[in-house]
Amino acid sequence: MFHPSFWIQAVVLAFSQIRANLGRSLLTALGIIVGVASVTAVIAALVGLKTKVLGEFESFGANRLFIFPDRPDDAPKNMYPWKDVRLKIEEVEALELNCPSIRCLTPVTSLGMSAQFGDRLIEGLNVTGIRPAWHETENRAILSGRPFNSIDEENARQVCLVNESAIEELRLPTEPVGTHVLLGGRRYLVVGVVETIQSSMLGINTSTTEVFVPFAIASRIKDDDFFFRIAAMIESPDLASEAKSEVRFVLRKMRGLGPDDPDTFQVAAIDQFIDQFRALAAGITAIAGGIVGVSLLVGGIGIMNIMLVSVSERTREIGLRKAIGATPAAILLQFLLEAVVLCLVGGALGVVVGEMLAFGLTLIPDAGLDEAHVPLWAIIMSFTFSAAVGLIFGMFPAIKASRLDPIDALRHE
């Protein structure tokens, strides 16, 4: 082992060599600088995007569960006809009674209906049939008026809820509660205004004109084989797996599916989508980092080249050191440390440039990268890779220097 003073002197000498050939050193480290800056900027952009999308998921609700009818893949239609695959009202009731991990649920269906208020007529407006539990599963506030209640559902009352976009499009009064609109030619009383959810997940604005009617009304308007899905709220996000298992057990039992039969429905939780997005983001980060990291390889080759030139230029110095007692190991470590220090300096400059690029990304309007930043792990990874490049590509020149014959080295012109 070398004395600590040796390491200090070696690092000081490495910095003095960089300062003595500052221009050449910076050009040599340019590959490292560009590589580290590119990698950190890409990671910053992906971290910003991931933060934004996960924030959208969290605002959407982490304890949400969705149940859809789903015909098994590659299965012939005559084996799984639609009447067997679609969800049924009795299944909704069974899920409410036999799934303790689910706090509440509601069937949800959509209808395309004409809507008219005064002389304003809109064809093909999206009208959604819901039960009162929808207000809890969706966590949508009522801005004025009241939400649906059990009497609306049980008596199939012709009432509706609208959002602000519907008020604007149908040209309803600013306070529309108590007014009547025609939906599909039938009069509905507006009993409440539900808040509009503005979501820009993945850069897509999902704000739409929305009108809601009791699910009992929607089921009467549609055919017997109408489609609906189920939206549910789990008691806790930690119970997502239990809730999905309970739903599968109840539905498979009601549908008479055997142990080898595939599910004829799909159960999905928000945490499942979050996990899928995290895995996707991690894969994109790894691929992008690997592609951009090729510049680190190019930078490493430049480091090896300049260190070979340095060995050639300092051959007499190496011979003199060996003549006064320097061991091959000391010479090897000296040149290896110079390569590592040069790479670390390049890595530090690359991180600074990467931070500047990350800040620039936050200033791009409508890019969705307001949260872009270089995480600590990326900085640590950058310095680790820089040091590794210095070790790998500095090893050959260092070994060459350590193996020089002192007599031949002193004779070198």
C-alpha cells in the first residue's frame, strides 16, 4: 500500500498536467463532457415526464378499480358469445355483497343522444349513465345543486347532471339547476353541476362536454345486451390485489367458469397502470442512456489516445523516476490517476452542462417538462461512469509507462 501522501501528490500532479495542457485536456475530455451532458439531460427529461404522468395518475386516484367485459384472446366468437361475456346487473349486485375490499362501485355506460335547450340542438352528445356511488368513485365535486341519490336511481327519475363545458355548449343559464333540457326528445331536470376534470396526461386534454343521467334511465333506453363497465373504489390502495382476487372469484363463480377456463372479463387497478408506466419509463431511460452513452466510449478512446501521447512525451521523466527508485506500480498508478482525474473533470463539466440543459427543458412551453431535473442518482452514475472510463481506457497507457526500461527511457529524445 502507498502512503496517503503519495495519493495526494499523484492527484496534485494530475491536475498540474491538466493545467499545463489546458486546451488539449479540454478537447480530450470533450467526448466525456458531451456524453455525460447528454445522458443527464435525457434522464432529466424522462424524470420530468415521469413525475408529471405519475402526478396525473395520483390525482386520478390510486385506489381505483375498473372491470370490463373481455373476450379471451384468439377464442372463436361462437365459443364466447357477447351475451356471456358482457357484464350483467346481477353481477354488479353480487360484487357489492361479496367483495369486502371494495368500498363502493357503480356501473357506467355511455349513450350518444341528441340534446336540446331552447333553439340550441346538439346531435350525438355523450351522455353517461351512473349510480350515486359514482360521485365517490370519481371524487368529482358538485359545484351547485345536488348529486344523484338512491331515489333518482330506484325511481328512474328523469334528472341529469351537467359540467361547465355542457353549460357552455348547450348555452344553459349560468346557474342551470332547475332548468330542463331535452335528451333524446325527453325532458330532464338539471339537478346539479359537476366539476370538469382538466387532465393533460401524456399531453392529451381530456376535458369534454359531459351530461349524466341515472343508470336506471340509461339501461331502459338501451337494449338488453347493452355494454357497461364497472368503476370501483378500493378501501385502500394496499388492498388492490385482494380486491382483484375477490372480483375474479365472484365473477368466475357466477359465470360458471371452470379452473381451466380463461376469464371473460378484465380487472384493472390504477396501481397496475402505474407499475406498467414505471417499467416503461425505466426501459426508455436505459435504452436512451445506452444510446447516448456511446459518446462516453468515444470519449474514452480519446482519453486513451492522449494518455499514450503523454507517455511518449514524458518518457525521459519516467526513466528519471525509475532511476531514482520509483516502482512500476507507482508509475502505473500515477498515469492511471491522471486518466481518472481527467475523466472526472470532464464528468463534472458534463454534469454542469446537463443541469443547464435540464433547466432549459423546463422553459419550453407546453412540453410537459416543468418537473425536469437531474436526480442525485444520475449525478453519481455520471461520475462513476467517468471514473470507470478513466480506469479502463487509461490502463493500457499506464501499463506501457510502467514497463518502460529506465535506461532506454533516459536515452529517449
